[in-house]
Amino acid sequence: MKRSFWITALTAASLAACSPQPAQKAETAPAPAAPAAKAPVNEASPGDYKIDENHASVTFRVSHLGMSRYTARFTDIEADLQFDPANPAAMSVSATIDPRSIETDFHGDKPDFDAELAGPSWLDSAKFPKITFKSTKVDVTGPATAKVTGDLTLHGVTRPVTLETTFNGGSKPSAMDPGSRIGFSAHGVLKRSEFGVSYGVPAPGSNFGVGDEVEVMIEAEFTQAAAAPPAPATPAS
């Protein structure tokens, strides 16, 4: 039985080796180039804008034991933006976050995990009550994209951070929205240990702990104050 099996296997292998090989496929034509990115529609006017806190979020993710990217957010955000669509490189933004506004999806009241993250081992919000970002340079990279570099102050330490930023468009005032509105998305990565937040960072070669690298995602809409109505004409005397 065993001898018969090996004879059959060897015969099949010999036939496969001697059989004509399929002809090689002709080289396919290169795929057409993707269409060039277009600038988003913008009907918003230049000037000073403030963040719309009801349409803004600052979310971050960090490795947890190498098993998942734990996600949390800050909810108390203030920001001002100088908008100039004709000269994007001249635009600037400054933002302030209250670290006590951190929110996680931790279930249960004990322990209060949000308070723990805002506490001395992590953000130490009592000692450092503000996280701030102030842009220093805008490098335009496309019709709707730019690298926005600025000084991030976190946990009392100030270091440069670059955000990959996308302009999503702008709208002019309307009956429902009395001021111009603009929107941006941004993404950046930082190492928390460089800002003095090293608690729980895994030992070299291990994932046991909370990762050093923090991924930050920002979605933000900004609004411009509605223009004041013209003063009524003074009647002729």
C-alpha cells in the first residue's frame, strides 16, 4: 500500500514537471494617474475666527498592553484662528485645553479613572492647569493640506509638534449661521515621555504598560462673528 502511494505521487510530480508551463502574461499598462486633488469650496471671508466647541473634538489614542489603542478625549477646548485663504502660509492658530476635561469610556465610578488621568501621576492638572498650542509655521503641501508646526506646552514642558492639517472648506453667512464658518481636520503624533509624562511607559522590549507614543486627532469648526448691521442713516436737519 505504501509503495503504491509513493509510485503514484512520484508519477504525478514527473508529469507536472514535464507539462508545458503557462505563457507569461503580457505586461499590463500602468494604471492612470489619480486626478489631482482639488481645493475645497470656500466662501468664507478672511479674518479672526473662534472655535465652535459644539463642533470640535480633540481625541487621542495610546497603546494599552499592545492589545489595543485606548481612546480618550478632551472636552474643554478654546481656540482662535487667523484665516487668510489667499495666503495660507500666513495663517495662525492658538488653542488651550483644560486637562481636567479628559473623558474616557471607563465604566463604573470606582476608581474615577478620568480623575486619575488628570491627577499627579499623569497630567497633574492641579499643577499644570492648561495644555496650549501656538502655531509658529505653516508649510502648504497641497490645495487643501498643510503641515502646521507649533509650540505645544504639556505638563509644564514646551516642545515643537507638527500637525498634518486638512482644510475642509468654508461657508458664507446664512440665515441659520450668521457668521462665516470654516472646518479643519488635523493629525499628529508625540511622545509623552518627552513632556515628562512617563508613568506606565513599558520597559524596553515589552508592551506591558501604556505606550509612550500618543496619536492625536482633531476635528474643528471655526466661526466668525456676524458683521454688525449698518448704522441707521441720520436724518437731514
